[in-house]
Amino acid sequence: MMEPRPAEELVEAARGVGVTEPRLLDAVRVVRRCDFVPPEFRVFADEDRPIPLPHHQVTTQPSLSARMIEALTLTGTEHVLEVGTGYGYQTALLAKLAGFVTSIERWPDLAAQARHNLAAAGIDNVRVVVGDGTGGVPDGAPYDAVLVSAAFPTVPPPLAHQLMSGGVLVQPIGPGGADEVTLFQRTAEGLVRVEPFLRARFVRLYGRYGYP
Ligand SMILES: C[S@@+](CC[C@H](N)C(=O)[O-])C[C@H]1O[C@@H](n2cnc3c(N)ncnc32)[C@H](O)[C@@H]1O
């Protein structure tokens, strides 16, 4: 099988969308995306584009993942909640940047593959759970940061409640397919919209507080 090239192309793509955080660029450099995609798409893994997953899902484009992670301004100690694990590539990047990552995926086979991929990559500061991520993962709360990888017009209330005071949340806000990736912060008054910082096309967020 042809071995994919080193991830320098993905590092350049991340820089191209404005990512400057050196730890994040290093994470993009060292995490082998080819180990987080279905085998038939391995040869495309170092191209900055989405890759199909089972159940009509797609991976997030790596530069977009990097830009969303940068918006969380992680320092290395945080507990992060990720909603929508997929095959675990973005989870792996988060695990390099934070203290611990709890990630929730609604499809059990995707979660199982993500667990396998993360363990094979030697990443052990993560927990992948199966379920409806619009309800968050209460037993790990409160979180310092939340990253939602699917789109809905509003933030599911449980995610805001499970965020620590001062904590940040990034979610694509929109119907899915034409969305504004938006940064929020939990304050004493509740969840405050800080700014939309990127337009992108995401798959839909399904669940009790998402699409039915
Ligand atoms: C665009 S993919 C992103 C996957 C991964 N984060 C990546 O970077 O490749 C969105 C993922 O969110 C999952 N998803 C959608 N709604 C969900 C929900 N309510 N709870 C958990 N996962 C959900 C989908 O099954 C899919 O795997």
C-alpha cells in the first residue's frame, strides 16, 4: 500500500486559514490522519478535504478542525467535551492540546473505530462514549471547553449548563450545509455569543436538542 506523505500539507492548510498556535501546528504535524480514515481513503488523508465515513457522515476538513480548536485557546490542562467523534482525528488533535478529552458519538461503530484508532496512535487521555451528545456527558461535567462538530441553529442547553463559568464553546450555527462557526463563552449571565469566525458546511447535529 502507498504510504501517505508527511502532514506538512495539512500544516500549510491550517496556516492558510489563519492558525498560528505552535502547539496546534505541531499536533497537526504529528497526528497521522491516515490512521483516522477508512482504509480505502488512506491515500487521500494528507489532502485538506473531508473524507467520507459510514452512515453518510464525513470527517471535518483538517484546516477547519484546527481553526475551531484554536478558537478554544487551550493551554494543556483543560477537560474538553467533543460532540461528534467520527473516526477520532479531531479528538486526537484535541488530546495533544488539552489535559483530557471526553468525546461523544451517536453511532456505536464509529465510536468503536475511533477508540481503536486513538489507542493504536498511543493517545490515552481520551474517553469515547456512545450517545446523544446534545445532552452532553453529565458525568464528566463541568468542562473547560466544548467543541461541537455538527450544525444546529442553537446551542443545546445541556452543553451550556455543563460548561464551567468562563469556559468556551465552539459550534457551527446553522441548518447544516451553510453554517457560521461561532465562539460562545459561559458567563455569570449564561452563555454569551462572542463571535462567528468562519463560514463552513457541516453535517447536521441530531438528537433530543438537535434535529429529530
Ligand atoms: C462532521 S462529523 C465530524 C467527525 C469528527 N469530529 C472529525 O473531525 O472528523 C460529525 C459527527 O457528529 C456525529 N453526530 C451528529 N449528531 C450527534 C449527536 N447528537 N451526538 C453525538 N454525535 C453526533 C456524527 O455521527 C458525525 O460522526
